[in-house]
Amino acid sequence: MQGLYPTIWHRIGADRHFSGAAATWRLPLKKGPATTTTTLLLLFFVLVFAVIFSSSWIHSLLRRYPGRLPDLDLMFDCDDRPVIRSSDHRGPNATAPPPLFRYCGDEKTLDIVFPDWAEINIRPWDSILKEIKEGNKRIRWMKREPYAYWKGNPFVAETRKNLLTCNVSEKQDWNARLFVQDWILESQQGYQQSDLASQCTYRYKIYIEGWAWSVSEKYVLACDSETLLVKPKFYDFFIRSLQPVHHYWPIRDDDKCRSLKFAVHWGNNHKQKAQAIGRAASDFIQEDLKMDYVYDYMFHLLNEYANLLNFKPEIPEGAVEFCSETMVCNAKGLEKKFMMESLAKGPSITNPCTLPPPYEPHVLGVLLKRKTNSIKQVEEWERRYWESLDKKQ
């Protein structure tokens, strides 16, 4: 929620400066005149799978907390990269940034980050968490392959193509075992080789961004193998809560191969510490990222956003009312099954969790400095390791 507290948002607020050209869909929420029922309406700019799935989560939120979401009007973009540059909205005469929601942000933009669970052929999150937890028990950490594992599509970003140069070869072993995921072939074979609960077979798992942030992040962290996190440029709604050398091991983006080799070497020589890092990340995903809390995050985010609006939300012309039946009527097979399983069954018997206040600037500064110092410590260990090897040659 810290992303809604920049000075510019509270100084200017969110106005009607919507940018339809940058958005996939528009979501007005409006209570009826004499009822607590809130109507979910959509105004489409581009009809894509993620629109239906993302809006279904908001519909579930309405069912979970009926009548408790305020009237609001928001724009949502399902494209990966953030686009609202903070530099365009600075200074005493700054205009309000268009309030655009999406799945990730970065340090140079003001896009509002919303949780993403819009995925094909993947079971509901609570079910996946249970399956991964059981999958973690199949092979004890000490019995797993003592290498860094990654499987994915390398052709979406240069950083992933560069990662493939770290694969084992006849001439070099960087302690990495990297595999290309052919999603077209995988879809034709019914995703038989993509069972998330069966992928915790290596001691270390690599997370690396694609075109932007990657949805694979939470699955990599959920496995209790130590996560080797290649320095990211983007963030989702939870990753900034994690601490290096506690939840993950930081990997340099500009020298991946040497960084990966050292990380695996360090872990194999500090097995208990490496296991503890893997468990800390897995525990965070299992406990702090359970679906109840994700719903509560959505609830507080939308309420905080509504408080910033300096206009009265109205239903725009062309909006289409959506209900759960509308969302699933065109879905088929597993897609329809998983969508129905994901919808909230009814009102929650408990209230949303209490939203803590935003960090004071000095407290946030301390946390950021601690994170920076931890990364610098790892880089120093890495530098000494390679210096010692060079001296032996």
C-alpha cells in the first residue's frame, strides 16, 4: 500500500484524467440507490483473457465483503510494463498522474500495483499452496540436485537470453541447469510437464524477470529451495517486503554466471543457512500471501484509492454489467473449472485485516539501507571468492 502514499498522490489526488489509450479496461463500481449491492461494470478497450480473470477477482472481493467497497472508477492495463512516468508529474505546477492500475511497477513510474492471479491452466491459489507444500516434502533439501535450476521462455527478454550462457557445457560449469520452456508444445500436451508441485527437485531455483516482472516469482519462492533472485527492475505488490539473505540470495544482473556459481558454492558450503533462506521464503508465501490476505490487500488498496478521488464516480456510457455467470459462460474445460473454484463462495465471516499506517520516511530509509547493505555484503563475498580463485591459478 506504500505506493499510494507518494507526496504527489496526497497533494493532488486522483482526478478524471483517464488515459484509455494506455488501458485495457475501465472498471466503475457503483452502489445501488437503496441497497448495499455493488455493481461491477466493465468498459473494454481490448478484450483479453486477463481482463476476465482480473475482474473475476474483484467480483469475488465484492462477494466476500458485500457493500463494503466504495464507489470508484479506475483504469486497468494488462500489459506488462508500467508507463506513468513520475518525472512527468513533478514540480509546483505538476498535474495529477492518470491513476492507472497494473500488475507491476518500477522506481521511475507511478502505476498502481494490483495483485495478479490471471493465469491459464493453474489451479486456484489456495489449492496450489497446499500442493506445493506437499511437493516440498517429496525430496529432502539435502537429497536435491546441488545446482541452480531455471526453466522458462528465454526469448521474451535479453536478460533471459544472457542467462542461457550460464548453462553447463563441455567447457564450463557455472553450477546452473537451465531449460527452455516451449509453451506451444506444452499446451498441446496438456501442460503435463508444468506441474508446479513437482518442480522443487533442485536445492536452488532462479528467478529472473522477462519482458517485465514475471508471474513465476511467487511459485519460485513457494518452493523451499533457496531462491537465487537476479537483480530485478520491476516489483509486484509484495516483493519489496522480502529481505536479501533472509528470503532470497541476490544475483548480479551484469555478471550472472559468476554470481550464480558463487551462490551455489556458498550454499553447498553453508547448507543450514541456505535451507533457512529457502524456508523463510516458502513460509512467507504460505503464511503472508494466503488468499485471505490477498483479498484484504485488494480491499484496502481500492478503499485507499477511492479516498484519493476528487470527483464523484459515475457509470460511463457503454459500460457492461458483469456477474460471475457472465465471466465463466464463455470459458471451457479446466479454465472454467478453475475460475469457478476461485470465485468467493459468499461473505467472509471475519472482517478485513487492519491496515497498518505507512512507514515514516526515516523508518523506510532504514529498511532500504539494510537491504542495500545486505546486497553489498554478498557482492563483497563474491568478489573475495573470485579473487582467491584467481590467485590460485
